[in-house]
Amino acid sequence: MKCNVGKTDQIIRLILGAGIIVGGVYFQSWWGAIGVVPILTAAIGWCPAYLPFGISTCKK
């Protein structure tokens, strides 16, 4: 797997994922578990949704 998630993208994904989890806890909804996905993609630096479109936010 080649890196396709850059540093800025990782920070945005971490903040967004944490916000989704907090929202899920606040509203007592299991939908907050979806926040794990952006956090996981930020942690590994690879997003499978970018592959079909050829997107990469990593510096070459």
C-alpha cells in the first residue's frame, strides 16, 4: 500500500472522526462508531476510496 493520505488530510480525518464519535456518544447512537473509519485511515495513511479516482494528498 502506497501512502495516499497527506499530513493535512490526516489531521482533518482525526478531528472529523473524533467529532463523529463524540456526536454518537452525545446522541447515544451507534452511528458514532463510523468515526473509527476516518481515524483508521488517518492512522495507516491510506484511503481505499481514493484508489478509483487516483487521488493522493501525499507529497511525492
